[in-house]
Amino acid sequence: MEGRLKARLHYADYCAIPSDRNRHEIVDGELHVTPSPGPAHQRLVLELACILRGYFRPPAEVFIAPLDVIVTSHDVFVPDIVVVADQSCVSARGVEGAPLLVVEVLSPSTQAHDRTTKSRRYAALAIPHYWIVDGAASRLECYRHEAGAYRLVARGTGDEVLAHADFPGLAIPIAPLFGLA
């Protein structure tokens, strides 16, 4: 990339970023860089991804980061977990188009970004479901896209087993996600 950034970045700019062990995303044309996640974060991702993989059946598919989710040429995300319902969205480059579900596991360095910037942009792009996993609070929050914004539709903490009305039969025991069981 050049020494100065363009006013609005796109996928080709993203592809030109050299590998540096950080997580790079383009959100509405702006570059966002965060450190790679640590072991506790990755344990959480793996635990939840295994539960989701056990629930979703083909043609749906569950992926974990790093995987590019290219929603527009100016929006390239690397969510912790992504669920794709339509296999035509899966390409050699990653997921192209809006997935069914994106999950972000909060880190101290990403919490504000995930709850505000990314949440708003995911909503603007009409991604049907956005889940936030808050390790510090041992909480899973499930949001559904409604009228251009996200509305909290399910939340689980402690010893609860989270059920989600949009995914009949899905049961997520919360305590094991956070190593509390």
C-alpha cells in the first residue's frame, strides 16, 4: 500500500495489506486493525463454534476466523464465527455477501468497536443475526436485524441454557462456554 491511505478503501486495498499477525478489516471503507486474539478468546470461539456446527446442517456451514467476509467492496470483515445459509456465498476468497449470522467475541481492545461501529455496519448491511460474546461478563447476547437496526432477542448468563426463537432446538449451555462448568 502507498504511504497515505485512500479516502475510502476497498477489497483490492485489503488484499495488499502485508501480513503482520494483526486482524485487519475494512468497515465502510475505513481500515480497522486489532491484535490477534489470545488463548481464552480462542477457547470461547471454538466452544461456541462446535455447538453451532452441531446445530446447523448443510447447506448451512459454520466457519471460524480468520476468514474474510466480503459483504461489499468496502466492507471486509473477519468475525470470530460466521454462519452461512446459502452456499453460493462461499467462494475461494471467503464468504461473499451477507451471512446468516456473525459472532464477535469481545476483547478489551475490540469491545467498543464491536458494540458500536461493527454493530451499526452489520445492521446497515442487513445481516440477519449478530451475536456478541462477552467473556468478562460471561454473557452471550443475540441480536436480530429488524427495521434497519439490531434488537436484543435472547441473552444467556451463568448456569442458563440459551434458546433462540429463530433457531428451534438450538440449546447453548452458557457456563461451559466460559469454563464455568
